[in-house]
Amino acid sequence: MASSLPPSTSLSIPSTQPAPLQPRIHLPGQPPRLPLLPFSRALPLPLRLRITRPILPALPHALSSSSGGGDDHGHNNNNSGGGGGDGEGDAGHGDGGAPDDNRGEALFVLAQLGRKLESLPSDLAAAVEGGRVTGEIVRRFNELEASALFRWLLQFRGFRERLLADDLFLAKLAMECGVGVIAKTAAEYEKRRENFVKEIDIVIADVVMAIVADFMLVYLPAPTVSLQPPLARNAGAIANFFHNCPDNAFQIALAGRSFSLLQRLGAILRNGAKLFAVGTSASLIGTGVTNASIKARKAVDKDLEDEIEDIPVVSTSVAYGVYMAISSNLRYQILAGVIEQRMLEPLLHNHKLLLSAMCFAVRTGNTFLGSLLWVDYARWVGVQKVQEEA
């Protein structure tokens, strides 16, 4: 009977043999849930603050009563520089977010130094709020204030803008004025040689002009960190253009800032106009002093009446103004923006004494070259004549 059962029914008979283990594949559905923890999963408040803000200082100490919003319009802030500049912030030059980065960095440095924003000069504080200066500029200002002389000079915006761009600016100014008289006198002698004594009155005029002009030749083309506020909305297009030009056409722009080629050319034109006025004024003083000296000598020695001629005041002054606007302007802008800031400074940044010595040598050579060029130029345009041998 058992053999007549169909094969399928034999499976229903319980077997005493243990069934083999069969692996089961569990397809992923919902991920297994962790058991509830007996404590809150929210991190304690102090720990959360430490995680989210690991490096930021307590900004209220730096900001004090300031609005903290930063009125950064992204325009009308120049130079150098490296420099600072009026053209900072023509946003759209690929530095998006840089003003905010600069502002945060500057405020961080302020907090590190234990200073408040109100402790800075108003124009520098506004530049910090607007993100127009970096933390390095704030740190340099703090270091310069340690010196009584620098602290006094920092009260004047022109010196403040230049010292923040170049901490050796005052040394370069002293170099130029110190060697100016010696170098120019030597150059005059090199060009005139045997006629040096005969043309001594012209030499005096040149040296006096040099004394007056040397200061401005260093001051005007120097790279700056511009702290000028934005112009009024109703300012003309020309005023806005020159306001946005750097003080030095070749200076390095600060982080988050950029100057176009047209703005850098505008810096040459603007400084040329200023140096034309300076050169003309300096020449008026120099030739005036020289003519007064000639008249005094003629009053004492009547034999000099026919030997010495008065120097033409107007033509000499205009010629010297043109010379400074073109030759001096270009030479000093290249010297400060290219040779010193872009070549010597990066190479000798950590060797200030050697850097100062190199700047002294370069500026002395530039002063001597300028004197040689002036003598040739003055003779070429006819404001000075070569004295013939007797």
C-alpha cells in the first residue's frame, strides 16, 4: 500500500532527520533603528559653540558700538597698495567675497591686538568696515604707532596712506632729500666741467629747485593704501575716474582690488599734472632766488654787469614743470612701483637693512641720472646756454 502512494505525498510524512539550514537573504528595507539613548542627543551649548566657531574671536570687543554691517559699496577705493587705491572694488574683477573676507580678517586682528574699531582713525575704521583693507594693514598701523615719530606722522592722512603701504617710506624720503643736493651738484659738475664756475648761478638755481622738488618727487608717486571715502553720487565722470586711479601706476593692488590698464594710465596723467605744478612752482622759487643773488653780486661788483645775465624766470619754470611731469614722473613711478615694490621688497623682505641700502643706491643713481637729463633738456629747449670760453 505504501508503494502505491504518489511520490509527492511522501514529503508530507514527518521525518526524523533534521532539516538542513538554509540561508535567508534580507533585502534592505528601512535601516535598523538604534535603541533610544538614555540621554539627550543635543550637544551641550558650550561644545556646539566650540565646534562651529573654532577660530573667530569675540567680535563685539572689536566692533564695540559699531553697526557691524559693513557699508561696503565695492567702489571708489583706491590704491596702494600695496597697496591701496581708489579703484578698489570695481567688483566684477573676479574677487567676489573679498571685501567680507578682508573685513573679517581685519576685525580678527583688532581683537587679537585688544583694540576696538573706534581706536583707529576714522578713515581707517571706515576702510575696515567696508572691507577695503586687510588685517596686515591693521597690524602694521599698530606697529607703527609704537614709535612717537610715526605716531605723529600717522595723524596726517597723506603720510598714513603711504606709511601703511610702505614702512620704509620715511627712510626713502630722507634718502632722497639727503642725497639730492650732493648728487645734483655732482651731476651739474659732470655736465659742465670747465664751465661749472662760469655757470654757478645756473647751478644754484638747479640745486634750489631740487631741494623744493625732491620731497614731492618721493611723496606723490609713492604707493598708497587709499583711505579716501567714496565720492558723492553727483560727482562727474572725470572726477570719479581719477578718484579710482592708484597713486602709483605700477603699484600692487590690495587683496580684493584691481586696477584696469586705463586707471593705471590715469595715474600717470594725474601725477604728471601735479608734478607740473610742483616743478613750475619750484622753478619760480629757484630762479627767483638766483636772480636775486645775481643782482646782489652786480651791485657789489660793477664788472659783472656784462658777464652775468639774469635767468629767464617764466620760460625756465615752464620748462622745468614739463620736465618733471614727463621725465621725473615716469622715472619715480617706475622706481617706487616696479624696482622697489615688485622687485626689491619681495626679494629682501626679511632683510630691512639690506633693503634700505639697495633703495638708497637705486635712488641715488636715479637722482644723478635726473640731473644729467635736466641739463641736456634745458639746453635743448634753450632755457640754458653753454658759456663760451673766453
